[in-house]
Amino acid sequence: MLVVGELINGMYSNIGAAIRERNKEAVQKCALEQIACGAEALDVNCGPASRQPLLDMPWLVETIQEVTDKTLCLDSSKPAVIEEGLKVSRNKTIINSTTADADKLDILVPLANKYKSRLIGITINAKGIPQNKDQRLELAVSIVSACQEKGFPVENLYLDPIVLPVNVAQPQMRDILESISEFKIISEPGAKTIIGLSNVSQGTIFRSLVNRTFLTMAVAYGLDSAILDPKDKELIDTLITAELILNKNIYCDSYLEAYRKK
Ligand code: THG
């Protein structure tokens, strides 16, 4: 499982302030802490309040790559913001994200090719978030087709069914989980899958419990990657255990310690 740390996001007040004040140390500390907890990649999002995302994104990328060469997952709904990040990136990147809309795919798939980046495709279009599994699959198929047409390797595509908060979209949870396994068999070779895990628990009381339960279930449906809070130790221990039970890791009595060190 590719663990993408979610904490470098301007929606968090400490990171929002660090971006405004160009406080490198706060961002670098957040990057190193997430890596120490097991993150193999870092999401980088200027946040909804950023007034100059075209400047904030490359500043964040340059600040983070001073202290780590981990993969950066450039998170913005604006392709121009993502491109400013790609231009200065020295290490591996993931574009987060394209929707299923032709205007986005026409810009972001060629950009992924140009910068040899992986690409996240979220199953949303101009009509909004799908309300059932069939609509999610339809959008996933159009993203996969666009990648095939434009010569982007589908193995480098991560499809995201868009996780919704369980307190407002409870009837959709099963469809979201089933989408994960179905996305992987749209093409051969198949695309990979990713979710923004913390979305599921927004507005709920037992956030950490909701997150780790949903993650366990998603892993059983074949999830390849998640954007999550790696500092939630019980969440990471649950993930390691779920993968152990699916025979992805070898059992030993000290397996938690062994896989945390890996
Ligand atoms: N898919 C993809 N990318 C994504 C998401 C997704 N990027 C953003 C988001 N969703 C994933 N990242 C977060 C980060 C934080 C939270 C949720 C998802 C979160 N934050 C607290 C809250 O809103 O309650 C903020 C707490 C605070 O302000 O301190 O829950 O789905 N591809």
C-alpha cells in the first residue's frame, strides 16, 4: 500500500500560516514527521484559502525537497497550479488530480506524460459527484480511455472513487468500496486505486475509529494507495495488520515492529 501523508495542506491552520509566512521549518518538520511514521509520499495542497497558489505550490515543493526525496502528490483542482509544482520538482510526482471532464484530461494527461508523473483520476465531472456505482464506473472508464488514447500508461493511473463522509452519504459506502475492486478490471493492465481516507470521517465523533475501519474494508477490496494521516499510529498498525491478513506481509510475532521499520 502506497501511504500518502495528508498533513501538508493549507486547510490545517498551522500549515496555512506557514505558507502565508513562508515558514520553511514548519513545513519541513511536517514532512519529516510523516515520513518517520511511514509515509512514502506526501500530498501537497496549498489549501482553499491560498490567494496565490501559483506561487505557494512551487514554494512548498522546493521547501519539502530540501529535506526529502520522497514522491510528492501535487494536489490542486487547477492544472496551472499543478504545473508550477511539476516545473520545480526534482523527484517523483503524482498529479492530484484530473476529473473525468475532457477539458481537464486534455491538459493533465499530456502534462503527466511530459513530466513522467503518475496521475490520479477522480470520478467526478462537471455534473458533480456520482450518486451510485454505475456512474462512478462510467466516469472511470472515460478516464482510462482518455489515458489509452493519449499514450499514458494505465499502470501509472490511480482511480479515486471519491470517498464521502459516512454521516451524510451512508447509503453510498458500499458502492464506493465495490468501485475499488471494479475499477481495477476496467482494463488490462489495470489502473491502480487511491482514496482520500479522512473524508469518510468528516463531521463524525469517532474519527480515528471510522477511518481505520473504512481503511481495513477498502484494503480487502484491493485498495492500492491512500491519502491519510500517518501520525495516527493505530491507523498505521491497523493497515499493517490488514495487509498481513491478506498475506501481503509475512507473519512473525514482532510483525508490527518489523513492518514499521521497513
Ligand atoms: N482524493 C484525492 N485527493 C484529496 C482527497 C480525496 N485531497 C484532499 C483530501 N481529499 C485528502 N486530504 C484530507 C486532509 C484533511 C482532511 C481530510 C482529507 C480533514 N481535515 C480536518 C477536517 O476537515 O475536519 C481539518 C482539521 C483542521 O482544520 O485542523 O479531515 O478524496 N485524490
